[in-house]
Amino acid sequence: MSLPQSSLTDPRVETDIPAARTVRVMLVDDSLVVRSILERIVDGTPGLTVCASVASAHDALAFLATEPVDVVVLDIEMPGMNGIDALPHILRSAVNARVLILSSNCVEGGPAAIDALSLGASDTLAKPGRGSFSGRFAEILTDRILSLGQRQPIPPEARLARREIPPPAPVAFDAAAPLACIAVAASTGGIPAFTNFLANLDPRISAPILLTQHLPDAFMEFYARQIATMTARTVRVAAAGMPVLPNHIYLAPGDAHLMVVNAGRRQEIALDRRPVDNGCCPSADPMLASVADVYGAGGVAVVLSGMGRDGATGAARLKDAGGTVLAQAPESCVIWGMPGAVAKAGIAAATLNPDAIALMLGAYLGGSKKS
């Protein structure tokens, strides 16, 4: 990943706002020196303005209660409420704001960065040493803030915990057919959702799992290691030509679409870097379409929390091929965009919380038909 590129978990499903709009930035850092440096960098960049510079999460929340903000630049290590604990409160208070975590703890791909992204941060960046804020760092920081600020606001209905949805279709899928492959699509809020799903998946289910989680490439190896601590399955960042084996989890790399193809008598991983209509890379649509082609009725799609519509087209194709589509329920989503798209289109056989989706897949072990 090139350094200036934003690492928002699902950034490319949105279009830019008008270029003339000035991005309002709030700085949250307990160090007066750091805030002063950041103020000069941000205010000196065309298209950006510092609307608030505060020393604590409590001060940030007080400001957000009365004023709009486009991007919050948030430190982690602060007295009182730290940045990780404050993040969910900030996201609730600043409905349309994106949060960039700027912390010395956020080495790209490291655990603090993954934690922040799993809680809804849009991007993370490692804070440099006190004398290294100028030059390349300043360019990277302002590029990322501009990228985050130049996105359409998240529709309020996408963030509400409870919202009107179409009446759920009767749960109907043929569990008498073998469960051949589970394909999971996830974005913002998808990391804890997948953890919940995996923790409740019966270990006797051996079907391979394909996972497209919108994260930058630099995060994938660490995320794979993190998943491996939760399961007895073998976890791999997908590479072209890998055999698709039982009891394995394959993660889409951050720079390519994960697909499965027939290769003689076995199935193999294929990677595709061609642009897709929804603009995401990796995108869940090619993954789900390939599962439809290879596994048909034996394929199951699980669409978890995330902004946008990635996965809706591929899920429709899988349903047409006889496969089953299951979507995360809105009350457990950080953003009910991706699962909402399949639910509203009538593609999902059921809309449930991640643990319930995993438990439902246990029906395949009994070979019974659910309805």
C-alpha cells in the first residue's frame, strides 16, 4: 500500500464531495506541543481547517455535542478516557465524521491499529517522533485527512441500531445439500462480527471459509495471525494457486479480489485485480460470484457489517445458483450497509446476529431441511 493512500475499511464505494468544500478537522491529543504542530500542518493545507483542538476525549465529546466535524484525529494514550475507549462514543456523537487514529502505538498492521479499525475507525497512522512531524509525514497525514473528509456523509439510517427493514423472509435453505464453502463479506465493524461468528461455528463444520474483509494489504498478515488464535482451523492470506482445503480460512489480500476456481479435480485460489463496479479492492462480489460458479447450492454467503453495497451483486448470483445468503441483523452492526443491501433486496434467507448465523449453519451437520 502506498503511504498516502487512505486505509479506510471500505473507502472506494463512495464518491467525492465537491472540491470547494473545506474539511473541518478536530484534533484530540493531550500534548499541547503535538497539537500545536498538527494545527500548523492542517491549517496550512488548502481544503483543511482546524475547527477544534482539545486535550481530552471528554472535551472532544463536549464539542461534538454542538458542532459538526468531518474528520477527528484522535490519539490513543491520553489521561482519563483513552482513544480506544472514547472511539465508540465519538462515532455516536459525530454521526458523519471519520476518525483517523494518530498514535505511536499504531504501527501499521499492528494490534492497536486492528483494534481501532474493528471499533469503527476509518484509518490509522503511526505518530512519529517529536522531531519528525514535517516533510513526508505531513504530506501523508494531510493526504489521508483530505481523503477521509472528501467522502459523502454516511446516511443516518445506516448508523441507527434499530431501523425499519422488510419483514424477514421465511428461513428456507436446503441443509440436505453438502455445505461446500462459506464465503464471508465484511467491512466496517466486520472484525468483531467475524470473531463472534467464528467463536460460535461448530468445529465439526469443515467447509473452507473465504473471507473478504476490507482492510489494507499491510494489515492482512497480522489479522490472519489474530484469527489463528481463535480457531483450530489453518488460516492463510490467500495466494494464487493455493488449494482450497477443508478446515482452512483464506483471507483476501488487501490488493486483490479473492476467488475460487476449479483446477481439475480440486479447487484453487485465484486472485483478480481488475476494477469492479462498486470500486472496492478487495471486493466481495467476485468472491461470491466465483463461489456460485464452483459450488452452486453448496455455497453459503455470510454478509457482515459494512458500509456500501459490496457483496450484493455476488450474493444475488449465489442465490440464483441455489446457494444460501445470510445477513447480519442491524442491531449488531456498526453500519448496516452491506447486509442491509442484501436484506432489502430480498436476497437473504435470514437476517440474524453473527452468533445466530453460525448456529444456524449447524443444521448442515444434521442434513435436515430448515424452513
